[in-house]
Amino acid sequence: MRRIIEMARKYEQMRPYVEQLPDIFDRQGEEIYHLRNTIKVFQAPNGILINVKRFHVPALPNRLVYSLGVRKPKGRRAFVYPDMLLSHGIRTPEPVALIEERNCLGLLGYTYFVSIQCDYGHTLYEVGQMRDGEYEELAEALARLVAAMHRQGILHKDFTPGNVLWKHDEQGYHFSLVDINRMYFGEVNMREGLCNLTRMWGPKRFTQILVRRYADIRGFDKDEAEAMALTERARFWKKYQRKHEIPFHLEL
């Protein structure tokens, strides 16, 4: 098995430790996520906490597509996109390294994306348990973030509650985007932008505040935007609840 390791220049001094991550991944680190992909947190010898995401081995069709360079593998996109977001003032964990494992035929195996562990202790899943009066400022701040992203031609295609981390301090709300291997870079129109906001958990009013503030910033008609977004929101959640239990009171 051949390993290709690419390091961010800032963290080049961590290379000796990063090189051994695939060998210790299964028996060390604190696991924080495990489905198709596995995410663990490690403490490097220099004391820095790092997040290591191991992408599963792609199914054969995608394995060929990725291995032949027809399309960038998810891990490579996860490594490249953070610098693009950070250069536009959008917070996301700093990339440290990319490790690709390939067999003797050059076919892609496991991919490891290494980043600095984010210390933002909240996700938007928590909105599902919030009451009126607890989420209004959060919705306003989130609207400003998303409007700024979309105006700069950046759209997170997996904009779900678990992929938006946040914290609050005396300066206000701060956000960090994760799982950013599915991004779109280009003009974001009204419908695309609003549909990007319809998978949020929690009260219907949270989405209404989010959408109306977003529309105001982008110069869209707020009533038209709200009607469009709530229609898409209802469509998404009706489909979702056919297969999943919804752990909050859903208003359609």
C-alpha cells in the first residue's frame, strides 16, 4: 500500500506524527463519529488537538472516477476547500494534512483528512430544543453569515445543523463550517440560496427569522422569500419524516 501525504506548509513540522496516523488510527484517539466515515480526535506531541476524518473506501465506480482523476476525491476537496473559505473570512477548521492510500494499481483506498480541532461547543441541532426568545439572535447572526457566503459565490451543499458549529461570547455569535467537501463556487441565485436554508432543525419561526433577514441583506422580497423557503422546508421535512423520527416538534 502506497501513501501520498500532502501537508499544509504551516504544519510541516508535524509530518513525522502525521505519517503514522493511519497505523495508529484504529487503536488510538477519541472517536466522535462513526458511520460510513470515522472521525477521531488526537493530541499531537506538540499538544495541538487534531481532528482526523477517515473516508471509507469508495465503491468501485467512484473508486475508478477518483483514482483516474476524473473527479477530485472527497478527502482532497476537504483539504483544498478550507483555504478557499478562510481567504473569504469564513471560519472552518484549518487543514493540516491529506493522506491518500493507494494499492499497487493506483486505486484509492482510505483517505485521511487532518485538521485542527474546532473548540466551538455547539451545533444547530440545539435549536430543536430552544424556546421563543432563545434563538432569535442566533438566527439573525446565521443569516448574516450565509448571506455573506452566497454574495461571495460560496454555497455549502451539505448545510445541515451538524455541519454548522457555533459559540457565543461578548462579541456575539461565531460560526465554523465543517464537512465542507461538497461545495459550489459560483453565482447563488434567490432560489438556490433559500433552499440552502430549509434543512434547519427547530421552530418554524427560527427558519422564518433566518430567511427574512437573509432576504433583507441580499435585497430580495422578504414575503416572497419566506413563502418560497417555507414551501421547500415543508417538502423536505415531509419526506424526511417518512423514514426518520423527528426529535422536535415539527410545525409545517
